[in-house]
Amino acid sequence: MKGDKNKKAIKGDENGNHPLLKKEEGSENDLESKCEEYLQGWKRALADYENLKRDLSQQKTEDRDRIKASFALDLLPVVDNFDQALKHAPEMDDPSFKGWMEGVTFIRKQFTLVLVGLGLVEIEVGDVFDVDTMDIASERSEDDKEDGAILEVVASGWKMGDQVVRATRVVINKK
């Protein structure tokens, strides 16, 4: 049979030696070192790929936060205008005016909810000026207040996480 003939040819001579199957000294060690080299290269490539995926994910998150902050900065003047309108609204006993004021107040709250949905938080204002979260819009002198005390908030400040998107603009007491 033809298959048996091939088997005999591969077997080689009566001692089992065949010139094609002859082992050379050191070739087994060379193969093992090549395998180890390829394995290490594959592991490095896999680690590089995992690092790339992590870096791209982090960059994507940072880009998303930057876009949200930019969009929020565009909306903040609208919120400021609502605040100013509500701050200077005349006192009227007319029921239709009260309804209008409630509507304007509701719209302002909706804008605030949109900003919160984008990840922004309104910066809380204490009694003393904070250089990290506030800017001085102007100074005024009031004798009954301490020097540097906050007299008025001109525009609310907002932050996203630890980053201040817009500092709170305040009027401080200057003696």
C-alpha cells in the first residue's frame, strides 16, 4: 500500500534514523528560546494594548467633561439674567404678576437642573472670601461688617467635580 510505503520512508533505516528527522545539537534550546521570545513579545503587545484602551477611555471621559463644561459656560449667562430679573422684580399684589413671577422662578430652576444634569454643582458661598472659588466683582465699605466679608453675590459660581468652571463673583467689604 502506498500509505505504508510513506511510513517506512519516514521511519528511516533499521535504527530509526532518518536524515530529515536528525536532531542537531542546540536546536531544541534555540526553539525554546525563540518560543519564549515570542511569548514575551506577545505579552508586551497585549499590555500595550490594555494601556492604550485605558488611556483612550480616560481621554474620552476628559473630553466629555470638557464639552459639558463648555456648554454649561454658554448657559450660565442665561441663569445669571434670571437671577438678576428675580432680584429686581417689583413687589406687586396683582395675582397675574405673582403667577408670572412663579413661572420665571420655575424656568430658572429648570436651567439649574440642566446644569446639575451636566455634572455641575453651584458653589456655596460662605461669609469670607475664598480665593479658590471666588472673584471680586467690586468692593464696598460697610462699617458693621469685617474687612473681606462678602456683602453680595453678583453671579453664582459653578464647579464640575473639583474643577471650578466659573468662579463666584462677589462684592466684598473693604475698610
